[in-house]
Amino acid sequence: MQNITPMLARKDERPQDEPRSSLPGGVIGFLAYWCALAIPFILYGSNTLFFFLYTWPFFLALLPVSVIIGIAISMLLRGQLFWTTLATFIVVIFLFWLLFSFLSGW
């Protein structure tokens, strides 16, 4: 008879507290950027387009920052989708509005 030690088959080798992927955080950051971009148009109308005509590089630089913020918050909150979405939207809208306020002088 062979000396065999029975082992339990593990379907998932990862610890349960580790998030599975950073993709949802990146997607949430990307969507938060586009929502933050739409807010000045909703509040100030089409005249905002002339303001963005001269300042677009600053706002475009917020796109990768928003994605990284979404990924970081997703990792910190361990993939909890609701709280990640809420926190990412708040932070990205705050950063977008802060940049808009500094550039417009309001």
C-alpha cells in the first residue's frame, strides 16, 4: 500500500480579503471623470466650451489621475463596489471642481 496523504482541493488560491482585479476601480475612475466633465456644462451651459478651449490640457491631465484614484480607492476598500464608486466620484468631482475654480478665478 502506498503512503498517500489526502489534500483538500482548493478552487481559489487567493486570500479572500484581496481584491480580484483593479479593472472595476479604473472603470469607475474613468466614468467619474466624464461625469465631472459634464457638471460645468450643466451648470454654466455652452459657454463652458470656450473656457475648455484654452484650458483643455489641464483637464485632460485629470483623466489618468482619475483612473489611478479609482484603482487606489478600489484597492483600499478591498473591492467593495458601492463604497468605491461613491468615494471615487466624490474625490474626482472635488479635484475637477478645484481645478475649474483655480483656472476660472472664481
